[in-house]
Amino acid sequence: MPQPSADPTIRVRIAPSPTGPLHIGTARTALFNFLFARHVGGTFLFRLEDTDVARSTEAYERDIIDGLHWLGITWDEGPDAAGGGDIGPYAPYRQMLRLDLYREASDRLLAADLAYPCFCTPEELDADRKAQEAARQPPRYVGRCAALNAAERAARLAESAPPPAIRFRVRPGIVGWNDLIRDRIEIDTANLGGDFVIVRGDGTPLYHFTVVVDDAAMEISHVIRGEDHVSNTPKHILLFEALRHPVPIFGHLPLILNPDGSKMSKRKSQTAVDDYRAEGFIREGLLNYFSYLGWSPGTEEDVLSIEEVIEKFDIDKVQKGGARFDRSRLEWLNGQWIRRLEPDELIDRLRPFLQAALVDGRIDRLPSDGEVGALLPVVQERLPTLAAVVDLVGFLWVDRLAIDPIVVVPKRWDAATTREALALGRDILAAHDAVTWEADELEPPLRALVETRGWKAGDLFMAIRVATTGRTATPPLFDTLVALGRDRTLARIDAAIETLAATV
RNA sequence: GCCCUCAUCGUCUAGAGGCCUAGGACGCCACCCUUUCAAGGUGGAGAUCAGGGGUUCGAAUCCCCUUGGGGGCACCA
């Protein structure tokens, strides 16, 4: 990756939580941070927010790290993608390994009475919430434990009851910031829902707290994240202030939306990057597409490499409104990038998809790289995704082809004509030996046959196409027959003739 | 319910007061090419710039209101 002039004052991060496979939204946020950092030569770091122990898994962790690296979104500091330890001056970059830091920070807040222990039980909190809901009031912490004095706290602490959580005191007033993307935003802290919990009763810290402690510790200069965090930002600013650390610059990206306009969700969209990868979307296409979701260089170019996007990226040109996910546009871009791949590269990337097809029985034999390479001239421009190769030319590598006798008969013909034409065509093809089995050798004699019989070339070709491939849509017929080979071509035509005879 | 926020073709967007009778791309339609399917080429339909008020000689662009959409209000992240 090109790094123009290194700027040590720019430090951004992606901080996913390993509670699910790599999500498109996470990838997009990571990409914009990456673009922002690379454009100016800043530092991009990766931090795992794994404090939700119940939902976090190592498998998801792996999936997120691998997925981002597969896309080419690489970080300067963070977990080693190869599986080694964390790399960077602020290691570790996993929150569960930074518990001491949060403990120390919460102690400081407690000592300064900027936070206090809260003894409320889940039942009490729940009852509060229900009452507020019934009174059509916005939910907020009622402050039951806010004014406890030292003696009362000591007494409560002495009780066996569950250990207290720690709440941060929300000070009254307006909190505002100049958002990189949406300019000035101001929020009255009265709307924050009251004092909020920063440490659970079991001692583990909560997101709002860890994110601030870590962004402070890691000297993050710009927090670029999804718009869903706008209303959390005041809490974070309050915490930065309480911790006596300069407040970073915030920038809130527009969300990626479902086709119906709601926040992207698994229910309504395919959200896992893995799933797109499995379908044969390539990183170039995905990156190009994501870059243009909520951003545009302001020119009329649509197909840009990641290097070009890095060069042109400008956070000021990021859109404010959310962007709906448009799969057909992604497919088009993906096809554009597949067409731009070098032959050897494309063969490499196709291989896993061919292997997968072999494993699940859609093909019976794995073609050699040479075979695939020979096909590229007619296949490359026909692939919206890599996986589409099996649909396109998988018939080349199956042992037994199922022919639908209805489909093999061209619209203008009947079964008898088709059988006759296939037989005549077969004999003409059989006259070729291995040396003359070439596309431009095969075609003329068949056209001559069509001429003498007064047929349409398209009809004969279609009958042969379906007989030899089982499909009505294929790459150019004669290139296909060459790929199939003389023996299999003749055998398949024979089989088709037989099938036709049986049905007449 | 409360708070925040957004608003240009179906979709992604260009547009920073006159260059806009609003441009590009995807998708869609037609034609060309053509043995099918793609790709490619050409052309077309498609947005009274959400609506209403201002400001201005002049507004998609600035201000206000309305409407609509989205997000957030946890001992989740």
C-alpha cells in the first residue's frame, strides 16, 4: 500500500466485536478508516472489543481478521493476522487483555466521585423502565444510588447481595462536537438516559467505557464510525473529559441500508462478507463497491482500484444520508474486475470454486489449469462472479449429461427433423480428426449442411448445443465443442439422438 | 414517548447561488453486433431536485416550517 507522507498525528482504528462473522458494515467502516489513514499516511489500527464474553468467540475473531485481510484492509497495529501476538506500541489490542487499564480508570473516576457504585438489581431497573414506559416517559436511570453517602455505601457493600455495578455521573449541560461529516452536533445530556453503567457487577467493563479508555490510551486522533453511534458520542466525550484526555475528532459515516431503507440486517440482507466471498465476489469488486457507498470522488469514473481510491479519498465528500445496498450494481462491478484479472490470476481464483463443485458433485472431474486457461477467452467476460463458472461451463466436466428431449428440439423444428439434423451433423463432425478439431474448421461444413437443407444455422447449432451441453445458453458453440473434445462431443450427440428416439 | 439526524431519477451518486430546459453509473427498454448467452456499441424512458414558505435580480444549492425516512435511548457492541 502506498503511504505518501507519513503523518504520525493521524491515528484511526476499527474496533469490531467478535460476536458474529465479519459484517459488511464492519468491513465498510474499516475500509473508510483505512482509506482515511492511507490517504494521509496516518496509522490504522485494529482493536478487538471482546468484553461481551457471552457472545464473543475465537472463531468470529479469526473470521473478522481473515476477512479484512482477504479484502486487503490491513492494519499497522493490532493482532497479527498470521496468528502471532499483537503488534504495535500499545499492545495488547484485545480488550479482555486490558482489564487492568479499565480497572485503574474506573478507580480514578470513583476516587474523584465522577462515578459511584450502584446497587440496583435488574428487577428494580426493569420495574423503573416499565413504569416509565407506562407513563410514556423516555427510559432513564432514576438515580437511586447516586446520592448514597459513604456510610450507606459501606452498609450496602457489606450485604451479601450481588456486587455493585459502577455508574458514571452524567453532568448537566450541552455536549457538542464538530463532526467531520455532519458538522456541528449538540446534545443536551438530559437526554442521555441518566447516569450510565461503565462496569458490570461482575467487574467487567462495558463498551462505552472501554472504547474511551482505549481510544485515549492508544492516542486515537479521529474516531470514524457508523452513524448509529451519534447519540453515544456525548457519553464518550463526557468520559474523555472525566479521564482528562483530549477529545478526538469524530466523524459519523452514513449507514448501509437494506434495500427497503432500514438499517442493514441479517434478516433482510446477506450481511456476511464470507457469503459474498463464497459466491465468488472478488476483493477488487467488493472494495470498489463499498468505496462508492456513501462516497464518490466527484468525477464520472466508476471503476477504481483501491490505490486510486486511496489517492482520491476525501472525507469531506462522504455523503450524509444512508445508502441502500444494491446487489446488481455490486455484480456489475465484480464482473468489471473479473474481466480485468490476468489469466493466471483468474485461474488461481477459479480453482477453489471448481474444487467446491467437485466436492458437492456438480462436476465429476477437476479440469487442469491448462484446460481452464484455454477456456478463459470465452469465459472471462461471461462471469459476474467466480462461482458462476460452474453454471457456465460445468457441463464440460461431468460424466453423464442429462438431456431434456423437449429442450433439444429447436422451436422451429420437430423431433424427427432434430434427430436427422443431429445425425447428419454428427457425421460431419466425425469427419474431423484431432488435428482439425478447431473452431474455425468445425463451423464451415456445418454451415454448408444448413445451406443444402434450407435450414437456419441457429437451429442446427442450438440442437447441437443442447445435445452436447444440456443447456440453451453457453459460450460460443464451436469453442465449446473444442473444449469438450471430439470423442465426448460425438458420444453426447449419439446419446441425444437415442434419447430423442426413445421419446418419439 | 424522548433525543439526534437525513432528504437529487427505482438504486448509487454529480451538484458548494447563475455553467442545470439537473450530468454519470447500475438496473430497465430498443437497436446494432450475433449460432445461444454474455461482453461491447448506439439510443431511449426515468428526478416539477419531498412539500410549503422566505432570502436574492437569480436557489437543487442559503434560512424557516411541514412531511417522510433513518438512527439511538441496556449491567449489548
